[in-house]
Amino acid sequence: MSEFNQYRREYTLGSLEEQDLNPDPLALFKEWLDVAVESKIPDPNAMTVATVDADGQPSQRIVLLKDLNADGFVFYTNLGSRKAKELQVNNKVSLHFPWHMLERQVRVCGTAQPLSRTQVAKYFFSRPKDSQLGAIVSKQSQPISSREMLLTQFAQMKEKFAHGEIPLPDFWGGFLVKPHQIEFWQGGEHRLHDRFEYTKQAANTWQIQRLNP
């Protein structure tokens, strides 16, 4: 039997009760995100993005949340990437925020819609120049023969734009994930975790229910 079956610990950092809940799950998420940032955990805005291809095969990867607003969660990507192509076929998406050090996690289910070019440009030009160059050089999710080739292409592009502004690539974009379900999970002793699930209703209100751990 694997030694991993011996790995266990108690979750004792906190609890989540009805009186702790905000009627708006995005407001509660912002509170939790602020705590993650203040706790100085690595990459507090890192999230798993799960998509499904045309054959029903799920795929996951970690990206960074770049904006949170009243409509939902924003991230940016190469539009030729696997995730972007899968979202073009099926825009249903799931996000997951794994704040292990806080014994918390958040699960989001929603639909992704492309951002406007104005929104994309605003973010792209706010990035450091080397990050802009990296976005242009990388044909995300496509095969490449070696890292050396990638670094050579980066150096060539850096020389090309050494004294000029880098144009916004037409293959660079972003998505807004509009949630219809958000679950907040707080670890509890004896595996009796606290879980609350928000489900969006027709009138733009949210139904809240406690889930069994």
C-alpha cells in the first residue's frame, strides 16, 4: 500500500458559518482573496482553469487571475492555446483557487466570454516589455524542438523591438468568466469541513446552501 495513505493532518485554522457569508459571493471572494494576499502566500491569484474539448476530454492548467469585477473573473492568454481553442468550442469553464496554507479553497463554475480588444490592449501594454515579447514569441501549446530555439527567437524579437513599441498581437486575448455557481470551502477538524455553495437565480440573486463535507 502506498505511503501516501499515511499523510494526513487536522484542519484547525478557522471555520465558516452562516453569519460569515456575504449575500454576494464575489464580494466574499474578494474578502478571501485579500486575506490570501495579506498572508503573503505564493501566487495568491493563481487559479486552475478547467476546460473541455470537443470530444469531452477535460484539461486543466494554472493561470493568474488578472481582474475581478462585478461580472466575474478575468484572465489573459494566447488565443491559439489549448484552453482558448477549447473555450471556442465549449465556453463552459471551471476555476479553482487552492489556498492550502489558509485551509481554504474556492470553486467556480461559469461561462467564458472573450474580452474586447480595448480591454486586452490595456492589459497587454501594462505588462513589462520582456513579458510582452514572451507573449509574441511563444506559440502557446504548439510543439517546439528545444528551449534553445525559444531563447533564440526571444533574443531576435528583443533586438527587433529594442527601440520601438511592441504592437498588440492579434493572437493575444482574454476571457471574462461569468459565474453561475461558487463554492467556498474552509477546512474543519475531523474532516468536518465547512462548505457553502452559491447558485445564481433568474433574478440575479444568489441561493446559498450548506453542503456536507
